[in-house]
Amino acid sequence: MNRQQPPGAHSRTGEIYSFMDMVAMDAEIYAADHTTPMSPILEEVQSFTLTQTAHPSMLTGRVEGRFLQLVAQLSNARNIVDIGTFTGFSALAMSEAIPRDGMIQTIENNLDHARIAQAFFDRSPYGFKIQLRLGNALEILQTLPDRQTDLVFIDADKQNYSAYYLEAMRILRDGGLILADNVLWYGRIFEPKDDESRAVAAFNDLVNNDGRAENIFLTLRDGIYVIRKLPC
């Protein structure tokens, strides 16, 4: 989750973002206050990320964390791929929701982030369900077998979202789910003027036009696309 205001917005757009951010912040605070707290280790990850990292806005957070857990539980997911580990919040959240014999492969290309996340995994009673894989996400995805994954969470570099999606569809079983974060991208998808915005907009169109999937675009925080792979 990345909540930073887009740089270099022109004045009219900047005014719109300021208004949207003010309303959204009130709504987010209210939503978090009316959502069941996370486990102590996840609350610690959140506190650490907000106070000790250079990009705290990338944190998934309580509301989205509970959403990930609910989706994992309702879909009976056992094998999960988490693209973009950061400080480990999303992987840890989902590890608490899947069965004891479940496994999460979380992929991170930043060594510092991986070290932070692994330290939290090692302290969690659910950390044994998580395998952290360090390296290029697309290359790692290409090593995974077809149709063996139940759930994929995409929350990494935006320019590769479409490539991640295509690999995710390959490795998913029929009926499996993809959750893609930041698909509103601060509203810049409506008039994309930079590479990341164009990439997210293209990804959204790719999903919406893919006959292999059924999908719902949720305006939760910065947007989450929920995608189900249809049976062949």
C-alpha cells in the first residue's frame, strides 16, 4: 500500500487530491477504529514501519490486513504467493489465517526490507508458514508450477503489474484469487501522465478485458482489484 501524494500535480488536480485526502483520512481512521485490532506482532510491525522506515506509506495496515485474512479464510487458501514483502505485514497477516499446513511464498528484491521482514517472521508463532524468496519477482514467479496456487497478492513495482498478473493466472488453480493493491494509484489512473500511472491503468484494462477472469474493483484505501480465475 502506497499512500504518498503524487509529485508535481498541477494546481487543479492538487486541490482535488487535498480534498480527497482529507475525506479519505477521516474515513480511514474511522474504518481502522471499527476494525478488530491485529495480533501483537502485527501491531509491532505496523508501529516499526510507521516510525523506522523511509516509506511508511507502503504499509498495508489494519483494515487491509484484516481484508487479506478474511479473503484467505473464506477461500480456504493454503498456497499463497505474496509479491512485494516490504516489512512483512501482508505475509504475516495471511499466515495467521491459513491452516497449519499452508505455505506463503513472499517475494522481495530489497535486501534491507527482506532482513526486517525475516526478523519479524522468526518471532511470529506463524512464521514457519512463510518462505521469503529474495530476488527478481518475475523470474521467481516463472519458476513456480502451473495451477498449484490458491491466492496471489500483488503489491510491488507498478510497471510490472501486467507481467505479474499473467504469471499469477498461470500458477493459479481454477477458482483461485488474485488481489492487486494500489489500483487507483492516487487517482492518477484517470489521466495517466507518467510510466507508473500508465502501467496501472493498462493493468486494470487488461484484467477487465480478460475472458478468463471475473473481477470486482474495490475502492478500499488506494483500490484493490479482486480477481477470480474462471474454470477452463
